[in-house]
Amino acid sequence: MNEYDIIIPYLVGAVSAVVTAVVVKVISSKAEKQYEYRLIEPVFKTITLRCPNCNRTFTTGEKTRPFKLRCPYCEIEGTIK
């Protein structure tokens, strides 16, 4: 038995550990590149309205009807049916 017979099993173990670490890193880096988009604000349709009191136009978000709103200019409250 020579000195290489003792070193070879340790060398094979070390190489397999390095290969395993590289494979795990490659797989995890691919998983990290999958982006997840988060909604910052709800997306909804806007509608333009004309106030019956002051005749000024303004926009608001489309909601489930009927809904109440207030004119941003004259502060009168109304309902959209």
C-alpha cells in the first residue's frame, strides 16, 4: 500500500463535496432569478364626473355601484348609481 491509496478516498470525498456545493449554488441562483411582482396600489378604471353643483369636472376610481363620493371643489356629497 502506498501513500496515494490513503489520499484518494479523501480526494474523492472533497471533490464530490465541492461539486455538490456548486450544483446547489447553481440551482438556488436560478430560483432567485424568478421575480415576484407585488401590487403597489390597486389598478382600477377611472371615471370623469361633472359636479351638478359647481359644474367642475373631476376623476374618481370606478367602484362597485352605487357608491357615495364628494366633489373635491365644492364638497357636496352625491351618489353614483
